[in-house]
Amino acid sequence: MEKDANVTVSLVPASELLSQTILTVFDTVHAAKAVIIQDANFQQFAIYLEMVTVVLKELANLKIEDSERLKIAVANLNREIKVAKQLTVECGKRNKIYLLVNCQRISKDLECITKEISRVLGLIPDISFNINDKISKLRKDMLDSKYQATAVEEEILEKIETGIRERNVDKSYANNLLLCIAEAAGISTEQSVLKRELEQFKSEIEDVNLREDSAEALKMGKIVALLAKADAATSPEEKEIKYFNQRNSLGTQRLEPLHAFYCSITHDVMVDPVETSSGQTFERSAIEKWIAEGNKLCPLTATPLDMSALRPNKILRQSIEEWKDRNTMIMLASLKPALHSNDEQEVLQSLGKLHDLCIERELHREWVMMDEYCPILIGLLGAKNREIRKLSLVILCILAKDSNENKERIARVNNAIESIVRSLARQIGESKLALQLLLELSRSNLVRDFIGNVQGCIFLLVTISSGDDTQAAKDAKELLENLSFLDQNVIQMARANYFKPLLRLLSSGPVNAKMTVAATLSEIELTDNNKLSLFEDGALQPLLVLLSHSDMEMKKVAVKALYNLSSVPQNGLRMIREGAAGPLFELLYRHSLSSPSLRGEVAVIIMHLAISTTTLEADQMHVSLLESEEDIFKLFSLISLTGPDIQQIILRTFHAMCQSHSGLDIRTKLRQLSSVRVLVQLCEFDNHTVRANAVKLFCCLTEDGEDSTFLEHVSQRYIETLIRIIKTSDNVEEIAGAMSIISNLPKEAHITQWLLDSGALQIIFTCLTDGNSSASYKRQLIENAVGALCRFTVSTNQNWQKEVAKCGFFPILLQFLDSGTALTKRNAAVSLKQFSESSNGLSQPVKKHGVFWCCLASRETGCRVHLGICTVESSFCLLEANAVEPLVRVLVEPDVGACEASLDALLTLIDGERLQNGSKVLSEVNAIVPIIRLLSSSCTKLQEKALKALERIFRLIDFKQKYGNLAQMSLVDITQRGHGGMKSLAAKVLAHLDVLHEQSSYF
């Protein structure tokens, strides 16, 4: 035959043989590229064939017609290409499952064909060096080529081998295997497609059997049997019809097991029966144990046993399984009525049986689902007995784990999710079971919608997620994560203070989702802790991106969210540090901004930022909102260009900035920018809110002492406005601010006179004598009122002093020396000191009478200090007012300011010629000892004043002797550690005390 073929070849021209072969190669390459199974191997094979085509075309171009060796070589090559073509065409057309389970054989066949083509290429005679070189390299590559199944294909083949070897794999294993095959082979997992592919696979196997390839037929038969256990290709309707047909054909009585079902060793019904060499059948584990214990003979026949001859008794095993299935179906039918019983114990027992069946086999769970047990189990979740509810939850969870179809059938039961959520809110054991069931159900996309829609469910999950039970918290968080696929669920979570999904959506979600999230952040009520955690977890940057976007709607939602979040000072500082102020001010100044409410919200956010700069943290970090004079002017100018709502917000913003670490600089620049003129005008506004905030800011600007700016703009009309505000306002904070302005305004005589003419003294008296003085908001008003009074008690204008005394302020000042704040005590002492400075000049001399006057009346005595006739109203005498002792009590106050003012007041009693008499009074009221203690004060100014006072007092021998020893150690300390002139002054006092000579070097 080979000779005849060679004769035939010799008759055909070489060019024609080459053309035929090239066409065959082309068809084969086309078919190879279309193969799905083993596609990588066939793609590589196609590359080799394309390189063969290149060689053949070059040979054809040489137009060699009479080379017999070439003809024979090309004819052989053509024959091998045809073999390859047949394999590639088959792999493109045959059933995909069949091809996949035979992938190893296909790889080997392809490798053999490649090597055979390489061998035939070696038969081509040497014609051209270039062609010969190409053939040589191509042959080497083809000989070295290795074709292998992919890792996925190898894994599937391993699963098939395991399934065949184990023999007792269940439906779940088979379903999983079938789905793996479908994915690897590019088959749709739709039930109808899988069914068609399986039927085609079985047809292919029948063809194998017809060809009597016994080895392959046996192997394929086992694979078919394994895949037959899968029902992924069977529709739910087909499953139900099969189940109910089978169940309805049965009776109602359970059958007892046949004698043959029992193992003669264990005396139990067999699970894996095997037949021994003696012909007897035993439970596999029992007979293996029998032999392992050294028994060589059959337990029944006493004939020798061959361990290697154990054969599965498939017929008996199938009979046992059919018997078990029959009885299980009958049991399932009988359990339904029992679950409706009023006897709780009967219900619990039936649930226990149902639970055991569900655990035993996946097939049983499938029957339970088809037998409509889910509505019954859901109904039992409303039972009074907790154990019934818990066991029902456990069974439902077992059923839900099998498939998404089961999850959806459970969820579709009327009130199913609502009933499970009610269990979620019950005792911890039941709650955890409900949580596990909901978590399992949430793995179905369809069921997730149902869960999130149940009222209170997400709130309960959030509560559990932060609970003490670690596993429950973990499950709750996983369930919340599963539910977060829906934006409305994310929003519900945020309303329940669970923000993680919301922040993720804000960060990486689509634009419309980001806007929804931002809108949510603007609407929900948040605690300060919530606001802090949102910024700490990354909410700010996405909001700033929206704020900086060109789209106005995005800006709006960002502003509304920041409006809600910026009220916490820490968040305000973070916003300033991360550059939020720039876009906010840009939006505030935008003339084209059509929404007044948006501008108002932006203004409030900026105010929040300003308030944040008043904190200790801002001081430590030196964070400022506005720094340049231009920025301050631009914002302040907006007050004149906006309505009352924005005006009051900007005023509050500047008030906050004036309290910050850079407050002094802000106040100075505001005064330089003629803000006083604007504030004076605003104080006359009819809008009380704007007016009150203008008063507060004006008050801030007056705190730094006298300034010519105020003299320029403060008129008598403004003074009258302040008095009217104090009289008519019902805002205590505004009244306190106005009173503070009166206290802080320059101490010019004309301003004080305007105040007197406007009735300021009566207003101050009313503020100090009105009730509720202990209320916190009232304390500031009292402090300011007592401070304002100081301007009327200056010793340079005794007429003003008389007006104050006439109004009855002395008792009030004494009262506040005992019960006021430190600032109130200080200001009260200042007023008393100023009064006392006038006492000596106002004290009236004692009249001298004739010799006989003493016989008619008792002799009139003068003031012990001023040596004249003193009264509170006429000479403002501290002794007559009983003010000395209250002032002494203030001397021991910890507040330096109050202490110093009290000392100043007391020292007026020893001024000039009053040293002797005044010192005696101070001694009697025990004032000298506290003054001595002030020598050890940490305040140098106070220490110096006490030292100067004692230097004068210790000039008097009586007081030197009485108090000298007490002061000595403090004086010595000052001479050693004191500053400047205090050393010499202390030495001078020590000289008075005879501790140092007056010629000492200390002087």
C-alpha cells in the first residue's frame, strides 16, 4: 500500500502537493483557534502550524517539481496534518463536559501529533540554507513542546477521582462539581443549559459503549453516575413532581428493616455494606476492625478472609437507602400535625426529629423545603415557649444555608423577616440565633431588600454590633456590611449611629450617592461624639471635594453637612488645618449666590471655625482663622452689605476671634478699621439680636484699655443708647455687655458726666440690688456694674462721689466684699479706696466749746483716724462705713487683684499724718499680720506695696515691738532674693527693727 501511495505521489506535481497541504494546515489552524477546552494548548499548536505554513510557502516559491524526496515528505506531512485536523475539529464540536473530563488524554494526543509533525518535517531534503535553518529551529521547538491540562482542569479531575473513590458523596458535592465543570468549560449555569449539556454527555458515553472501548466506557460510566447525583440541572418543578409522586405512592406506616439490612457483627442497619470473599455481607468498618484485630476467618462461615477482596454491595446499599428514604418521607408527613399541637412538649419533640433529619442529609432538607415546612417554622417564631422559637430558628438557619433558592423561599413566607427580627430583640440566646439566620439570609441579594425594610431591624443590629458579646457583634457587623449594598440601608445605619458604610459611600461612591450621604449628614441628629468620630474616620476630605466642586448643587449639600458637623470645636480646628476656610469664604463673598439661606449656612460654619480658635488646643497649635488686615476688613465690611441674619452671625464670628489666642491683634485691627463707628450704629438697631451681638463685640474692643477711637465715635447719644439698652433689654448678656462698656470707656470727665446725666447711677444701683445675684449669668452683670461704679468714685470729683454715697452704694459695696466674685471684690475695694482718699479733706473739725459746756452735755469726739466729724455720706469714712474689717478679710483672698485693691484701700488710713492713728486702727482689726504675710507673696507688686507700708508702720515703736519678730524672716529673705530697690527697702525696715545698722551696705 505504501508503495502504491508513493507511486501515486510521484504522479502529482510537488507544487500541487504543497498547495493542498497549505490549505489543510490553514483549515487546521482555524479549527484550533476555535477550541474552548484546552484553548491554551491548541493556541500554541496553531502557532507551530502557522510556522509550518511559512516553510511550505517558501518551498512552493522555489518551484521544485521533480524532487521525489520532497514529494514524499510533503505527502507524509499532509497525512499528519489531517490527523491533527480531525482532533481539533472533534474538540471544537464534541460535548464540553466530555472534552473536559478527557482533557489529559487530549493533551497527550496533541503532544504526540506535534512531535510526529516535527519528525516528518525532518524528511524534507536540503534545498535552501535559509529554509533548512527554519525547519531545524521549528522541529526543535516542536519536539520540546509540552501540553498540559490547566490547574483548574486538574483540580476538577481530582474531584472526580475523589467522588468515584469515596462512593458516598452527596448531592451537594455533585452539584459543586457540576458547577465547577460548567465554569471551566464555559457552560452557562442556567438549569436548562446544564440539563442539555448533561444529556449530550450521556449520549457521547453511549457512543463510547457502542465502540466497545471497555476501559473508557467503564470510566465514563462512573463519571455519569457521579454527576447523576447532582440536581443543579433539574428544575424545582421537576424535583417537586418527583418527590410528591414518590411520597404519595407510599402508605402511612413506617416499614421495619429487612433482616438482610443488619450487620451480623454490629447488629445495626448497615450504612456501607461490603461483600467478603466468603460471600457474606458486613458493615465495612465492622469487618475491617474484625480483620485488624487478627481474625482471619469469616464470622459467619469460618472460611478464610481476603482483605483485598472486599467489594461494595451496591444493590444492598441502594435498597437500604431506599428503605430509609421511604420511612423519612412517611415521618415528614407525620410531623406536620404534631407541630400544630397545643402540647408544647410534643411540638419540641417533633422539632427535634425535624432538626435531626435536616442535619442527616441534604436530600432531607430538600424534602422539608418542598413539603412547605417553612411557613410552619415561621409561625412557631410567635410561640410563647422560648425553646420552641429557638429550635425553629436553628432549623430555618440549616435550611437557609443550602441555597439562595431556600433563602428566598424562607423570606417569601408571610411576615417571615418581621418574625425573625422580633426574635432579634429578645433574650440573648434567641437573639443570636435570629442574628445567625438573618446573616445567612442576607447572602442572597434578593433577601437583603426584605431585611433592610423591616422597621427597627437595622437599629437592633447596630445596637448588637457594639455589645459585649464578641461573636454576636462580629455577626451583626457582617450583616450590616451585607445590607450596605443599598443606599437607603446605609442611611438607616447612619441614623442609628453606625457610620462605616456611609463614610465608604461618601469616599468612593458615585456622585449621586455622595450627595445623598452628604444630605443625610445634614439632616440627622448627631451627638458631639458622633461628629468627632465622623471627622476622625475621614468624612471631611470628601465633603471638601464636594465643596470645591464647580457644581452648585454639590456645594449646597456639602455646606449643609458641614453646617451640622462643624459645631464641635475639634472639628472646626481640623477644617481650618485642612483648608476649608478658603472655599467657604469664597462662597460667602460670591455676589452671584442666589440663596440667602446658603449664605447664612456658610456664615454659621465660619462662625463655628472662629469659635474653635478659642480653645486651648487652638492656642497650643497657634491656629487662626483670619490673620491679615485685608481679610479682617473684607469680612467686617460684609456687615454693611447683608441683612440682619448674616450680620449677627458675622458679629458673633468676630466676637469669637477676639477671644482667641490672636484676640489682641484682631481687636487692635478692628479698632484701626473704624469698626467702632459701625458698632455704634448697630447698637441703635431695632433688630435686638444684631444689637445684642454688636454690644458684645463693642465690649470686647473696650477691654484693652483706653483708646482714642472711642473718644472719636462715642457721643452722648451713644451713652443714652447704652442706658436705654440696660433699662429695656430682656437679654442679660446684652445688659452685662453694655455695663462692661460703661466700665471700660475712657475715664474722660465728659463721658462720666453724660453717664450721670443719663441716670447711670440709678441703673447701676438697680442692677446690683435686683434679685438672682447668685445666678451664673447675673454674676458677670454684677462684676461689670461694680466696675462701672469705679468711674464715679474717683477722688478727683467729690461731687460724683457724693452722688454715689447719696444713692446708698456703701452697704452694697460692703456686701460684695464678702460675697462677690474676685473681680467684684477688687472693684468694690477700688471704689472704697477712692472714697477714702477724699475722707481726710471732707472730715469736719470738732467744735471747741466753752468751759461750762462740759457741764451741760457730753463732749463730742471726732473720727479716730481723721480726727474730725466723719459720716458715710459727708466724708466717705471707711471707719464710719464699717468697711475696714471686710477689707481685711479680702487681704487673705487668693486672688492677687482683689488682695491688692483691698491693701490700697486700707493703706489710705495711714497716709501722711494719719500714720499713728491709722496704724492703731489697723492693729485693732488684725490687719497688720495679713500685710506682713504679703511679704511672701508671689506677686512682686503686692510684695512691694506691703513692704512700703510696713516700713512706715515700723517707724512706730509700739508696732515695731509688737510685730517686728513676725516680719523679720520675710524681710531677710527679701534682702537676699528680692529685686532692685526692694532689697534696700527691706534692709531699711530691718534697721527699724534693730536687726541691721543704718550704716549697713544694704542701704
